[in-house]
Amino acid sequence: MIAPKLQPGDEVRVISPSRSLSIIEEEHIKLAKERLEALGLIVSFSANAYEMDDFASSSIESRIQDLHAAFADPQVKGILATIGGFNSNQLLQYIDYSLIQANPKRFCGYSDITALSTAIYTKTGLITYSGPAFSTFAILHGNEYTVEFFEKMMLGSADSIHVTPSEAWSDDAWYRDQENRQFITNQGPMILNEGQAKGTIIGGNLCTLNLLQGTEYMPSLEGTVLFVEDDYMADPSTFDRDLQSLIHQPGFEQVRGLVIGRFQKASGMTPQLLEKIIHSKRELTQIPVIADVDFGHTAPHFTFPIGGKTKLNAQGMSVELWISEHMSE
């Protein structure tokens, strides 16, 4: 199930299913709102978006109320998570999935929101989106790629999108100083295993996706190409065991490819260590694997559809990556 594309004049609701909007500076809220309005969208905020408890989040009841209200409101066409966090999986058993199924909207976020986006797709069949949070739109410099691919996926008319590498990327605390940023020239994706693959996109933040293992919210891995990434807390050993845990899931033998997002510098991951991790896993030897792709916790990043389709061709020094919402291959 695919929600209608956003159109100029459509309302997008900002909700806080993980961390609170209160942790975002008012200046950055204003900037993010203005950037979305520049795309022709109307931005509204959920009733409890600013509520904050001891965990920089809010009560399950408040978050569920805002999620349900956003999907139920006929004026709302898209829903953006404020930011990530640690606890969106608390919501999963309280969600009225029939309400969501009856009122499909474009739901987007990343990081901890992976649990919520994936559960919605698994329970309803509605394609959700791993892409910028509301707060991401407050980045002043080096954010053009993120906005471009968000616009292509959410508002554009193309059936499929060719994912080209960004010119440069950053891994700095942009929210502390918008004018003194460090940008690194992008060398493009790294090929760890050559090959071609077509399949359904499942993924997002790896350690968050793994929280769904053994639950009714974990999607089937049959015929999938996995898109996974992790943040600075996932050092090479942690990433290795988290990936191995996913490999142990039923149906992994039917996974067709693996696309790995860019690691943050503080993770300590290097191309050499990642290559050793990937090549140590015999389950990956027959499928294409690429890494250092523009999604995850560095900036910028493209928006991809969870439950959509991808085509990957990784040969020699060349990578071709296409993404689409449409379910036909």
C-alpha cells in the first residue's frame, strides 16, 4: 500500500514518537519549518509534541494519541518524526493498525524511528520512509542533497529514483555551530561483494531493527535487499554481532543483497575492518554487499521506502542503485 504523493498545500504533521520536540532549539524549529514550507508544505505540530519526561521523551499515552490523531486527521497527508531517540518500540502494542491501514499517510523518520516505521509496514503493508526527521531540515549548509532526495521521493513524479552519491558529507555537531562545519569529499560507495540484486527494501537503523526480532512486528526477509546503518555507539565489534543477529533470522537465506549506510567517525569503523566483518560471514558470500552509502547518522542522506523496491548492480568500481515505491520488479 502506497500513500498518495505529497502536493503543494498539503499538511505535514510533526510528532514526537521518541524524543521530545522540547530538546530542539526554537531557532532550529523555525528553520526546519521554513525549509518544509519552501517545498510548498504546511507544517503543523501534534498536541503533545513538546511534552517531556525524565527520558527526554513523553508518556506512551501522549505519543500514541499524537500518532493516532495524525493518521486520523483527513487534512494531514504526511507525518514527520521530530528526531530519533531510544523508545519508539514502547508504542508498538498500543497502535491501532487498522486506523493506519484505513488512513494511509507518508510517514518518515530514521534512527530509533526504524522500529515504528518497520512495525507499521509489517502490520499494515503501508510503505513507510527512512529519511530525514523534522529536525534534519534545520541544517543550514550541506543539506541540499537530503532535501533533494526527500522531495524526489515524497513529492516527485518519477517511478524510480537513481541514487547518486553526494558530493561531500559531514559528521559534525551542526546544531552547535551552523557556520563552522567540516565537510569531507565523498568517494562514493565501497563494493565489498560484487553482484546484482532486485528486491524489497527492509531496514534502517540496525540495532533498532534487531529489537523487533522474535516479535510480530519483524518483517519477512524473503526476497529483500537490506539497507542497514548504525551510529557512533556501534563500534566494529558491536556492528559485527548485530549484523550476525540479523543473519540468524529465519528467511535470511532468501536475502538478495546488503546496502550499508555510512558509519560515524566515532564508531571506529574502517574500510579494512568492515571488509573483514563482511568476508567472515559465509551467509553473505553469494550476495552483493556495498557500504559507505548516503544514509544513516551522517549528513546528508537520501530517503528510501521501507517496503518499496530496489535494484542494485555492483561490478568492478561501479555501483548503480535505484529505489522505487512500486511493488512490481
